[in-house]
Amino acid sequence: RRMVLLTRHGKQAQIGPVLEAALACTVEVNEQFDTDRLGTFTREVARAGSQLEAARHKARLAIELGDCAFGLGSEGAFFTDPVSGLLPWNRELVVLVDAERGIEVCGVAHGPAWNSHRQTGDWNELLAFAEAAGFPEQQLVLRPLECAQAGLRKGIGDREALAAAFEWALGQSASATVLAEADLRAHCSPRRQQRIAEAATDLARRLSSTCPQCSSPGFWLCERLPGLPCAWCGEPTDLAVTDTHGCVRCAYREERAAAGPTEADPAHCRLCNP
Ligand SMILES: [Zn+2]
Ligand SMILES: [Zn+2]
């Protein structure tokens, strides 16, 4: 089976080998389409629609441009973590659209991110920031602080380029202040590359799980019901007791006991730990 991945940011290095090793497929790259037209992290182009819609859109374009029934699209997003809302967080999606079966399967990975920024006019402070960011493997974006029309320099990946960009941005800025950020494009960010590979692994697992009814790939957890009984008093807790797996193609669903313990830690019980 041939799959086509739409990317200009080298994502085939993270997605291709993972899918090819797990599934009987070859992953081809289509670079015809400038994916930056759909949105950039450097704020020149805002993304229209949700993260999933963007990934799906890329997968459909891959089907069209690659003349192939299987299209892959990948999209990342940065926000704050879902638990405390305080930590920078990165979620990566890798979507397969299967035009033959008319289905879509989405791999997900998420975890802490590093997307801090620094305003400075001082070279040594910039160097310290760069080091904390993981430079030069993690590349940087520099721009003059208050002069949007001056543009920006991105993909800065060595010290010479950093020095040149610093001089340039300093000269453009009325307050002699430079805004430095991590370049979050996939080919400039080892942390994102790692997470994209994890999302591809998740996609491969989902594609390897087939529906007992229609044998479509993508038979996966779609609903979790709370009610795992407390180990002390037996009252239902908010922890999952039943996992429902569902098919992405037909209506078949299957309820299974949730993976993990059969009784809840009383710490989760409203009666034992009010
Ligand atoms: Zn099915
Ligand atoms: Zn209890």
C-alpha cells in the first residue's frame, strides 16, 4: 500500500519509518503544496479551523496531489497543559485519510513543550536563552521587538547566523531590543520531531487494530464509562470501569472491562475521601 504525506518540513523522517515498520506500506512525500499557507507558528499566517481539521485538510490534499487513496497529514499545536493550565504543552496529530474505505484514523501524542521567549538587547543574555532552548539543535526565530513590518529571521541554527540575525534585528528596533523565540517548525525542533514520531506510533497501533465485524483498521477506544468501585466501600468512583471500543467505518462497538485495577484507590472515593 502506498501512502502520501504532505509536508515541506521534513516530517517524513519521523512518520515514514514508523508506519513502514509497523504496516505493509510505503510512505511517499509530496512537497508540491506549501503547507505554511495553512498556518504558521511564527504568526504570519493564522490557522483556519481546528488542529484536527488542519491535519485532515493536509491528508486530503495529499490524496489529491499524490493521486493515491491513502493520504497522511500532520499538525502540531501549542497551548497550556490540560491539568494545571500553567505549563507549555504540545500536541501532535498524524491523520490517515483512507479514501477507499471512506475512513479517517488519527494518531495523537502530547506532552510538555518548551516555547519560552526572551526580549533582550544583550548578546550574552541572548546566548544564555539560546542555550536554555537547546540551541543549535533547537533553532531560533529573531525579530525586532516593536517593528512588525521589518519581518523576522527564522531557522537560525548556528552561532554565525544568530549573530547576524541579532545585529539585523537590533538595527531595526527603535528600542534596540530583539525578541527571540524557539522556531517551532518540525524540521527546526527536535522536541517536536520526537512527539511527531510518537503520534505516528500511536497511528500505527490504531491502524493495526481491526474491527471484528468489517475488518476495517482503526478499531479503538472511543468511550470510557466511570464507575470503578472503591476498594473500601464499593461505591462507584469517577475512574473508568468500562472501555468501549468502536469501529470508524461500521456501527460495531464492543464493551470491555477497563484495563488496570478492578477496584479504585479509596483516594478517588467521594465517601472515603470526601
Ligand atoms: Zn467495522
Ligand atoms: Zn469508598
